[in-house]
Amino acid sequence: MAAAVSVLIVAVVVGVGAFERDPAADGSRTTVRGVEIRGADETAALLRGLPQRGTVLGRPDAPVTILEVSDLKCPSCKEHAIETQPEIVERLVRTGRANLRMVLANFRDPARATTDGALARRVAYGLVAADRFWGFVQTTFWNQGDTREEWATEPLLRSIAEAAPGTTGGQVAVRETPDSRALTAADDRIIRALGTDATPSVYVVPRGATTGPRVSAFDDVGAIARAVDDVAPRSR
């Protein structure tokens, strides 16, 4: 009986440990403004050589768009960005089969009575015009804090921007601008049209479209690839 209880306790501990594993734990580290920033090297490798236009990564004339709805304060989005996104980029974006468009939601702030999710999203949108959105967003996921806390402070976001490939801390716009307001409204309209309140959510749509069926498993790259192949003929 004692042995059985011991096995059960070990199983529970292992299970909890696996659930709480930080996908960013083994990432590269660099110090910016006295702050340790993770994942800058991995982000640079992910984006190297790929065109960026606004919130779209990859060839703008790709026949299919993988539309991803994410929240910068969502832990599952962090896991997806670090563990699944590289395979999506390698298999589907680099090969020109699809491009990748990020739609940023802000579901966590209202749920937690915080405001930093809106700040992080505003900073990301402020980098769209310079086509530096993706480097900042990906590096932010690597450095995501506790979703229950206001971790996305202006100093941290400036350090993340400075560490991210292609940006500098001086490019960070923390105040709302007409451009960031318009981008927020546009993405919120897409989210409402998709009818989703879950992040991450992945949709595969023909070039130029912003709505379509949701891929049931956001971390199943095989399923996403099959959806890309199914949708591609409709874009011709």
C-alpha cells in the first residue's frame, strides 16, 4: 500500500512539473538596459530571410494565409510561439505554401483587471509601419510573465524591443496613435467575425480573406498543413 501511494505521489509531482514547464527556460539570454531578455537569438533565426509586411510574415503572394489569433499575455500562446511556430514557418512559410498573419487579441486584461496587455499590443502595433512587428511579438512571448500580474511594463517592453531583431528601444510607442487605434479596431473586427474568444486560434484562409474554418488543434502542424493544401486551390 505504501509503495502504491509513493508511486501515486511521484506521478502527481511529475505531472505537475510537466504542466508547469517553462518553454522559454532554455532560450538564449542577452542583457539589455540591465534586464535579461530571453529568445532574441531564436527569434532572429525564425525570421531570418523572410519578408515582413505589416502583420504578415512570408511571401505576400502566397496562395494561403494562416491566420493566428494570439494574446501576448496568454500562456498557451507563448508555448505555441516557442514550440510550434518554428515548424509552421519552416514547413509552410519558408516554402511559400502560405504566409502567416498575426491577429492580436486582448482577452486577459478584462479577465484579470490588468492593463498591460493593452500596452504590449499597442507597442506591437506601433512597429507595424516599420515592418518590425514580428520580431517584437515573438520576443515578447519568450519573455512573458505571470498572466495574473502586470509584467508588461514600459521599461521591459523597451528592453524587449531593443533585443528583438531589427528594432530599437527608441522605436517603442507607448501612447495610442491613429495607426495603432486603427489596427486595434481592424483586428477586433476580425476576431468578432471569426467568433472566437480562445487563444491561440488558428485559421487557414485563401489569400486576401480574413475568415474561414478554425483548425481544431492549433499545435498540430500536420493538420494545419493539410488545411493549407485544401484551401490553396481556392486561391487560384
